[in-house]
Amino acid sequence: MKRKLAVLLTAATVFSAILPTTCMAAEKKADIPEGTTISFWHAMGGVNGEALDYLVNKFNEENEYGIKVDSQYQGEYDDEINKLKSAQLGNMGADLVQIYDIGTRFMIDSGWVIPMQDMIDSEGYDVSDLEPNITAYYTVDDKLYSMPFNSSTPILYYNKDMFDKAGVTEVPTSLEGIAEVADDLVNKGGAGEALSMGIYGWFFEEFMCKQGLPYVDNGNGREAAATKVAFDENGGALNILNEWKKLYP
């Protein structure tokens, strides 16, 4: 039998300090063997890794059940999931693993994981403090498969001095809004371009989501495994490109 995993699925950078919730099945001390150690694979390096080490050490010091979490950095998200695939073949994977958001479908289909919902239901664990929009992403067939641990959101920064110089008093909240003030920002405010952003697939996904349109077929992969992209047929990609084009006449 392959080793079963509890899973933290993640999008990327902002920590909410909920590490104790990853061990919620350990509410009753009588059920826990003395000296229990939980192996935890993660992909947090740098400052985020330091923050994670702090949370793990805090849990190890303060939990009253004698549980020890052994956290192990496995590299970037892609490195980690590939190591997990290899390790599971020999039943050598971790007890708890952090996987990025796009690994959700793979982890569910792998049969390696214990849905977080099973532990929530068995312990009557209160999830009301969790952000509904985030838990919804990791909920498939009415089951929360993983505990949200760290999640990212795009942030728009603007140059207040340039806005003031251009006479723009309200910060736009959409591509259409940015297009409306683009000429003033460039011609009066001294901006080189109205908007500068990285070419990163995740932003494209967010723009699709904002339109309420699916990225792939089969209910964005929730009803069944996705077989093709949908943004080339539903007009979503064309809408994004047309709005981008307006920003750079």
C-alpha cells in the first residue's frame, strides 16, 4: 500500500500562521503514540523558509502531545512534486507535503492523499476562520482536499508622484480604467508606459477569473480532468489581449 499523505496546497507567498492546524487529527492525546514525528516536505526557501522554520519550531515547543514536525526543504515547487512522485514509488514520501495550487488535480488523482475534509469531519474542526474564496479553490466534489497554508494575490502598485503630476486623482482598478488615464500618465506624468507587468501565466489566469470564464474545459478541471484550454473559444484571451493593446498605442 502506498504511503498516504496529508497535503498543504498553496499558491505562493503570503503566510498565515496556521501550522498547528496541519496536525488537527491529534486533538486527543490518547490516540497519539509517544514521540510521534511527522515528516513535512515544503518548498519555502529564503525569508519564507525562515518564517516556516519559526512556525515549525513554535509548534514543536508548544504542542502538549510530544509531536515533532521534521520540516525538510525540497527545492522549488516543481522540484518538490517530482521528488514526491519518485519517493512514493518506494513508499518513502513525507507524512505532510506542501504542493502548489496547480498540483491539486494530480494529488487528488494520485490516490496518495487523505482529504483534509476527512480529518476535519472526524475531529469536528472549526474552519470558519479560513477565507472561503481560498478554501473553495481546494474543494472538489464538496471535499476540502488540502489545508490552505500560504496564498498569493496580485498587487497593483502605482507611482503617486506621477499620478499627481498627471492630474489623475483616482487610482484605476481595471485595465479599462488604466487605459483611460494612460495618455495623461505618459504625456504629463512622465511615465514611460502606463503599465508595466511581468509576462507570467498566473496573471493571465487571474484575468480569466475576473471575467468569470473558464481557463480549461470540464469545469476548469473540476468535473473531470481537463483535456484542452477554453480561453481560445470563450473569448477570454481575446478580451485580455485587446485591453492590453489599448495600453500601448
